[in-house]
Amino acid sequence: MLLKTMAMVNLLSLFILVEVVVRGFRYGVEGLRMDYYLMSCPFAEQIVKDTVNTALQNDPSLAAALVRMHFHDCFIEGCDGSVLIDSTKDNTAEKDSPGNLSLRGYEIIDDAKEQLEEQCPGVVSCADIVAMAARDAVFWAGGPVYDIPKGRKDGRRSKIEDTINLPFPTFNTSELISAFGKRGFTAQEMVALSGAHTLGVARCATFKGRLSSADPTLDSSFAKTLSKTCSGGDNAEQPFDATPRSFDNFYFNALMRKSGVLFSDQTLYTSPRTRGIVNGYAMNQAMFFFDFQQAMIKMGTLDVKEGSKGEVRQDCRKIN
Ligand code: HEM
Ligand SMILES: *[C@@H]1O[C@H](CO)[C@@H](O)[C@H](O)[C@H]1NC(C)=O
Ligand SMILES: *[C@@H]1O[C@H](CO)[C@@H](O)[C@H](O)[C@H]1NC(C)=O
């Protein structure tokens, strides 16, 4: 009798645990599932991964571009592939905003989509391809490996004016916390996501404003480095950290040395509200990797369109 009761209690707690885990993964987004394409397009993940790996072997700098593309997609109109839409004569799309800030890598998504359309026409959304490609790029560059839920539908809106909702590189910590807070992220998740700046570069245009006056939060010798970069003009590129092609925690170490590139990077260390988090990630890469992957999975579920609220685009650059 006692044994039976104990077994029941165990079963119950197991049930609750499973429930929590499943809900945790879903973030309340009902239609997304890890195995969404299991029956309808079993090689979807592999096709995207192979396409990304081939592209990155040719140009490793594109890992950064793919991660950033997913961020810009999700922060505007939700993760719905809106960032991929080309402008038409009646509509200026997101990608033509000054805020497109040199997004690249669209041809990788097109390439994967073309192969997927051959294998399983009309099944795999462009939004899911972007999400998988970002995940694969992180891993390719040496970051954490993680599984993401799929089943996002593609949206039918992409307007230049919506890009005003992206955070600016001039934002201070309070503004960043509030911009990410509006989308349900904690300050810690915002700092973890900013850690994506362990990959890639920023153009002078995005940080030159910091160089016009003395800034006590900017290391003076690093300020000279930035000025030197800017002598090459507005499009000259400055790596965010010493290893712009590796996904590591050097970005956070740079912030501790007052060598963050954007104002919105350095402010995370300047502000007492987030400094402890920066120190933690600089000291403990495993903790950064763990928090980053959790936050990316969460970012990937922002305002996801399901069922008839979206479509599976045939061509990622055009609404059906
Ligand atoms: C916290 C607020 C953020 C701001 C203000 C910001 C701003 C910027 C700016 C200004 C650039 C340089 C763009 C250019 O030179 O044209 C950049 C690059 C980049 N951003 Fe962010 N970003 C933020 C968060 C994120 C997040 C959450 C991710 C991804 C999870 C991300 C991923 C990237 C990557 C990978 C690059 C390098 C792109 C490349 O080399 O092609 N950023 N960001
Ligand atoms: C970004 O927008 C500019 C116009 O502001 C446009 O000329 C450029 O082609 C766009 N870049 C991409 C990659 O779409
Ligand atoms: C952050 O920026 C906002 C808007 O410019 C300003 O009102 C606020 O005082 C700033 N906060 C800090 C801590 O500097």
C-alpha cells in the first residue's frame, strides 16, 4: 500500500516535471515543436546546417551576419521572416532602412530555401530557416549547440518604418533594459543576448559619435584604435572583440577593459545595474553559453505567427 502510494506520488511529480519542461520549451507558443518537420520534411535541419556550413567555410564572417539577421527578424513584427522581404514599387521593406545596418547573408537563406522547396515544397518557412541558420552559425563559430522549436509561419508585412523598434547603439543601460523588457526579457537576458557581439564587426558610422569628446568609460588607447579605424571612413569596420570569428566570452572581457565598441556595449559595464552580469560572463564562459542559448530560444519565439496568421513563403524575398 505504502509502496503504491509512493509510486503514485513519484508518477505525479514526474508528470509535473515533464509539464514544466515542455511548457518551458514552448514559452506559451502552442504550435512550435522541436520535431515539427519530423514527418513533413525530415531532412530540413540537415539541409540548413549543410548550407550554412558550406557558406561559412567560404566566408567565416557570415556567421555574425546570420545571428544578427535572426535578431532583426524577431525584434520587428516577430520572428516571421519579414527581414527577408525585398522592397517592391509599392512598398519599402525593412531591409532598405538605414537601420538595416549592413545586414548580409540573404543568399544563404535563399540557397537553403531552394533546396528545401525541392525536397518538400511549401513546408519549411523562411522564418524557421533564419532561426535554424542563426543557431547553426553560433555552433559553427564555437558557441553552444542547442535545439530550437520550429513551426513559425512567415509574415505578410515588411515596412521600413517598423525598424524604428530596433534598439539604437546610443542607448544607455536603462533604455536597453526597457527596450528588451517590452519584449519580455530580463536585464540578464539582454546582457546575454548582447554577447552575440562576440561575433562580427561594427562600422565606424555606428560608434564615431563616441570619439568627439573625452569619455571616461572608454579606454584612451582603445579610443585611438577606434579613431584609426574611422580614418578609413564611415564604412570602415571595427571588430567587437579580438576574435570576431569565434563565439567566446572575449566581448565581456573587452567591456571590463573599457574597450567596448558601441556605446550600447560599454554601458553594460558602466552601469551598476548590469556590471555584475558582465563580470560573471567574463569570468565564466560556460555560464554565458548557457544563458545565451536559453535567451536565443526565447528570442526565437517572439510574436511567432501560427496557423492561418502566416504562410509558408515560396520565395523568401516575396509574399506569396
Ligand atoms: C542590445 C542592443 C543591440 C544594439 C544597440 C545593437 C547594435 C548593433 C550595431 C550598431 C551593429 C553594427 C552594425 C553596422 O556596423 O552596420 C551590430 C552588429 C551586430 N549585432 Fe547587434 N545590437 C544589439 C543586440 C544584438 C543582439 C541581441 C544580437 C543577436 C542575438 C546582435 C547581433 C549582432 C551581430 C552578430 C553583429 C555583427 C554583424 C556583422 O559582423 O555582420 N546584436 N549590432
Ligand atoms: C540597406 O539599405 C540601403 C538603403 O538605405 C540599401 O541601399 C541597401 O541595399 C540595403 N542593404 C541590404 C543588404 O539590403
Ligand atoms: C538614459 O537615457 C535616457 C534618455 O536619454 C535618460 O533620460 C536617462 O537619464 C539615461 N539614464 C542614465 C542612467 O544615464
